[in-house]
Amino acid sequence: MNKLERYRKFFTFLLASISIPATYYGRMLLTGQGMSGSEGAIAFTPSDKEFWTFIISSFFFLVSVSPAGWLVDKVFEYQAVRRFLLGKRFVEGYWSVDSTKVKGAPADGAAKIFQRPAVLFIEYCTDDKKLTFTTTRYNEWGEKVVTQAIAARIEDAATSLMYLNFFALPLTGNGEAYGFARGRFSKSDGRSKHYDHLETVLSLQSPPTVGTQNINRIKDCDVEALQHQHRDDWIWEFLEPLDQAVFKFPELDQAPA
């Protein structure tokens, strides 16, 4: 996300910049130069060594950029830090995806699976320093279908947060279906601390299909309760009642592995 990356660069530069006054201060403490006034007051006074002090300070600044960046990256690995810095623009977590069926849409293939409810997971990848997007659905046979983003990002606009996602969906025996989703984050009401609603337009390349999606954040406490109760099958347990309202699953003895 642009805002998080700007914070990352700012704090890296800030930490590295501390090396310049630190070098001056260290020189004065070690050599006594630049010390003037009474009661230990410190003042910067010109000397023959000022030029070389500046050169050394600049060198330390360049050397400090790498460890400063490493330190900032380590701090940013904590979700609480990202949540605090991003404020209402914090969108990491699980989202419930409700796709609206489009009139005339094909009744099979990619269009059919995209009409099913899904869970979108947005996660910050500490290795790549960017958000990743994974969407999970179940087909009519209760098989898990995972849509991976090929190129996705969340873009800061002047007054809103935009969602862009070019994705690929694996099809049974038929390769992959490609599509694009775009939309805008918003708050469902004034009491929400973070954006908790996303409305997108979904376009599939083949067969040509256009639909809309209403996506709502799943509360962290609800996710934790489902994970505690159902372990790895919690997404199935969350989606199965929603799916039954739109499509009828075959009778299954248990959730898929």
C-alpha cells in the first residue's frame, strides 16, 4: 500500500539521518572541540576539521541506511504497528464475498464458480513488503477452489481507497480463467474504525462475464471463534450456510479435507 510504503521510507530516512548529528556530537565529546560557553554548554564552532567531519557524517549516513531499513522492516512486521499507522485504511484480514448473479451469464465454468460466496484473505507479506490477496470458494461438489492474484494492489486516492486485482482461477481440466476486479473501500457506518465494506465490479475474460461483488469485513473475533471451533475447516463452515442460500450442495458426510 502506498501509505505504508511512504511511512517505511520516512522512518528509514529519519533513523539514518540521526547519524549526522550523532557524528558531530561524538567528535565533540571525544576531542573537546566545539565546546564553548559555561556549565558545559555545547555550540557548533567552525574549525579546520569541519569539512572532514561533514564527509565522515555523510559516509555514516549512507552506511546507516541499510540497518535503519532493516530495523524499520522488523517493526513493521507487527500487525499492531501497521494497524496504528494506517488507521481507517487498514484492510488486512478476512472478508466475506457475495457475488451478484448477472442476467445472461453462462451457467457453467468460471462464471458459475464466481457466483458462489467466498472468503477473501488480505495479508501483508513481510518478504515482499506488500499485500497479498487470496480468495477461497467451494464448487458444487464441495471442492475448494482458490483464486490467486497475479497482479493486485490497493491504491490511495485523494478521498478513498481503491482495490485492483487481476487474478487467475484454476478450472478442472480446462486450464485457467482470468479476470479483473476493481472497486472502492468504504465504511458501513460512522462507528467503524476501519474500512469494512468493498464494492467491486468483476470482469471475466472467458466466457465474457461482468458481475458485481459486495464484500464485507469479517470481524476478527468471529474469525478467531470459527478457527477455534473448526480448525482448518472454518472457511467451509462459514461459507456452507451462505452457499445453501444460493446453490444446493450435494449431501456430504463431512467437510472436505
